[in-house]
Amino acid sequence: MNEKKVVVENTLTPYIDFLKDSGYDVYTLYKNENINNIKSPDYKAIIVSGLDVLSTTDASYDNPPVPILEAKGRTPEEIYNLLESRYK
């Protein structure tokens, strides 16, 4: 089983491509419409363009049960390094 599973907002194509190329199993998030389906702690993190995206829906910080990373101001490599170092 691949332990490297992440959720990435669908608009973040460079991040999706970089993480896939780095061995991650990427689940795409469409404007948070499916964020409430993410109930599994199997994912290492959710990567969104900005935390303001989360306020546009009924997403809460209790659900999903994984860390949320903001891509704004970070390169795909920086996100990857965060995932590798912080969420082993």
C-alpha cells in the first residue's frame, strides 16, 4: 500500500504533477466540493491554494483529520519537502 497519499486542489497543476512524479498518490480536490469525503487519516495532507478557499464551504478544521498546507508562496518542491520532513 502506498503511504504517500495527498489531496491537492485541482487548480494546483504544477503541485499535482510534481507530487505524482515524486511518488505520491494524488487525490484531486475540486473547490472543496469533496472535502467532506476525506474522512480517512490515510492522507498525509491536503494542499490548497490558500486557506481562504476553505472558508467558501462548510469545511471545518475537525474534518478532514489531516494537516492542511497552503501552497500560496511555496513552490511544489517546498510543499514536497514539508510533506517529507513534517508528516512522515
